[in-house]
Amino acid sequence: MLDPQGRKEVLDIAWRLNKERGVTVIAVTHFMCEAIQADRIIIMDEGQIALQGAPREVFQQIDRLRELHLDVPHVSELALAMHQQFPGFPADLLTPEEVAEAVANCCEEGQWPIVNGQRSTVDANEDYPNADHTLDRDTPSPPLPVSQSPNLPISQSPLLSLQHVVHYYMRDTPLEVMAISDINIDVYPGEIVGVLGHTGSGKSTAIQHFNGLLRAHDGRVVVLDQDLNDPKVDMRAVRRQVGLVFQMPEAQLFEQYVGDDVAYGPRKQGLSREEVRARVQHAMEAVGLPFAEFKDRITFGLSGGQMRRVAIAGVLALEPRVLVLDEPTAGLDPQARRQLMRRILDLQAQGITLVMISHNME
């Protein structure tokens, strides 16, 4: 999947073909920020056209867009909220530049009593009854912690630790590439850790060290207090504790029926029939797939979002302590993305530590 910069570069080519050569472009997308650039938008729902029109017309219908389970551009939401607060503010803005210009115009015209062309000042150390601190402008703010959540005890040791890790692809060949260099990451029990970066930045390479799928060429990888450089470490046991879900995890599915796919791992562990069934049921329910309804469904007849949940359930059935997800919502529409993220975040309440790669800042 492309990162935001990659998507922009591809779309820029399409828009240039349209503007410079007159090529008609029809773009299918889940991303509202891309749809804004179109001359006309057509929104489909259940095989029918639900909305169509120019972007300024479509994106003012925020309630209707939400009924269709679509995202609303943040700029559109902001413009409408500003219009409701200040009626002179235009409600049909689509870009940050338009918002900035509208704000400047309103300030110049004196439409906002709070500005009226005059600068207001506040003493940051003035005694306010609701304030719980004072500001000393000569004292710099303390740096924010880099790795550990403020809710975790400082003495707690990490579940996963990459220490000065280096990894190469095609090492000792003319095509050698250093994929990650001197990486240090600690993941603590109960945390949700987001790993961000553009395509090719080394995100996937880094996380594949967490369960020994890739081995460090230099540095140490410590998982559950075990140094993976030690040849005596039982890697199968490590991988049962640190589950990894790849990009486009539906490509991991291979059994005909949903229940069989989720059961594959527990069966390989030699568990009893009853225990396998219990694990499969618990894992499916955890990702929002009711066991009785989905266990006998054909795997490849599911929607994209449902297939992704099945893939995650297959890893959860191994009862890992840590779940590592590589872009779990990539390619999903807004509704499926929200539903899946809710289910993933619910796993933290069950004591599972989460590591997620994403291009989506939200």
C-alpha cells in the first residue's frame, strides 16, 4: 500500500494528464482528501448512486455522508463549525488555504468581536481559579519521554526490545541494502505502540525482528527476557507469544471455511478438539465475528474487512501476549477501518500489548 506521499505522486500524474493533455480521469477512492480534487463526485451505496455533485456541494452534506459511513474532510467539518459560530464565515471551504484566507478576511472586516483588529494579551501567571500550574517562561519545559508510557511503572522491563539493531537485505552481494541501522525500540506490557514512516523507511523490517522472522545482523533483540541471538531459544515458543499480522493479512488465509482457518494454529499446537473450539470461538468473537454465524462461512466469500478480521483471529487463537500488526487498516473503506480499529483497541483491555504500523496519522 502507498503512503500519503506515494498516493499524492500518483494522483499528481493523473491530474497533470487531465490539465495538460485533456485526459478524462475517473478515480475510485476511499480518501476524501483525494475526492476534493475532482470536478464531480459520485458516491455509491448498495449498488446505487447515493450522492453526486461538485465537491463543494457534496461535502456540505455532512450528516448524509456519515449516514453512508464515509469520512468527512476535516476542513469541511471545520468550515461548517466556523460558519455556525460566525455566520459570515463561508461554509463550503475545501482546503486549508481557503480557510486561512477566510479567517484573514473575517479579521480584516471586523466580523469577529474577539479580534476586531486589536491584540489581546493575558498574563500566563495571573491567578486563575481553574489553573493548576504557573508558567515560568525562563524555565524550559521538560522533554517528553521517548518510549515508555506515562501510565507504566518506570521499573517495568520491556516485553520487546531492539537494541542497536542493524539489518541488511542481500548482504555481501553487489545489491546489498541496509534496511535498518542502529534501531532502538522498547515495547512495554500493555502499551499500544505506533510505528510510522514513509514507504521503504524500514518499518516492516524492524517489526519482523520482534518474533525472529528476521534476524539482526548486528545488535540485540530481547523478547520476553530472551535474547534471540541465543541459539538455545525456542523460536516456536517465541512466535506463539508474539503474533505477527502482515500487510494485507487476508493473503494469509488458505482454508476453505472461516472456522478451519482460525483453528489452524491451535490444531498445530496439539490441543484437544474442545480447547481448539474454545480458542477459535473466543478469537472470532474478539474481532467481531460471531462464531455461530461465521464459522462455516466460505473464507473467500467474505468482504475485505471481514477477511482481515479472520486473519487477525487466526493469530489471536494462539493466545499471544503481543500482537504486531503491519498496516491493519490499509485498503479498507472508512466504516470497515473504524470497526476494525475499535476491535483492535479492545484487545488492549484483554491484556494484549499492541504494536501497529500505519500511514494514517489518525
